[in-house]
Amino acid sequence: MSRLMTLAPARRFALLVAAIGAALLTGCHGAGPYGHSPKYVELDEETTAAAGARDYDPVMAERQPDEWRAGRIALFGVVQSRAAGPSGQALLKLGVRRVELRNLCANADDDDSCRVTVSDKDFGVVWALVSLHGEDDVGPHSVGMRSLVRVVAKIGQDVSPADGAPVVRATWYRHWPAGFYVTRASARDMRQ
């Protein structure tokens, strides 16, 4: 007789429920805050925040500034610099990137090896005023050089005195510290 069968029925049932729960947790986990998934996965709050926002197009925003200022934009950018902004906000200079719909993965059988993937090259520059929170503001994984952020924002009237690039005011952001995302250049070492 197996050892499991010698246990009381209530104990066997509890072990069975625990085993099923563990299997479900390991088999059906989410992409987490850093998007460890073969495809880009928005957080629930990200989907809500970005609803109705248009993907930022620097050429069109320059050609039709009033139309682009009327709504909200969403963009991915790699932080080129961070400075103190007004009212405790951070002023981030961002090289705008395109996000890949499929992420690169080091191991096709392990979602945890996948990283959010963006284009190698910038296709524009914006300055973003962002109210950073918690570890994104201070700490070893805080927003800094080479971090990736996605911001949902409004384009303001201001332009940067340094380079004339637009200044946007973020209403929502998501952050990946340097090393927690990859660019298309990593395709030689990873798969899609």
C-alpha cells in the first residue's frame, strides 16, 4: 500500500489541493512587472492608462502640433539623462524607440528568459516630466541612464532649451531598469 493511501482522507485531499495549486501557479504565471513573456504583455493598469492614447510619431507631432497636443500619446524611450524637474518630478531625456510585439528569449521553453525588446535606434527625442514612485525614484533599480520607460503623456507647449525637443507631461509610466530589457541587437544571442 502506498504511503499516500495510509494518510487520512482529509489529509490526502489537502495534499491534492496543494499540488494542483502549485501546478497552476507554476504553469500559468503572468509576465510580471518586467514582461517576462514571449510577447509584450501590458499590465492591467497600463491598458487602462493607454486607452485612447496614440503612439507617438515625432514627424507628425511636429507637422500637426495642435492636433497632437489635443490628445494623449504613448511612447517607449531609453533614458539618456535624468535631472530634477519642477514639483519633485524627474526630467528625463528619452530616445524614443519602437517596441517589438515579440520579445527575445534566451530559451524558447522558459518564459522567464524572455525580455521586453525594443528597436536598436532612436527615432526621436523627447523630454518627459515624470512623477517617479518608490524604487523607481531611489534605489539600485531606480530610473537612470539606459533605463527603458513607457510613458503615457500629454505634449506640452514647452520645448527643451537644450535641443528644441518637445516636453511631455507623463500621466502614467512603466519602468525597466538597464539590463531588464533588450534591443533587437540581442537577436544574435537570443530567439524570438
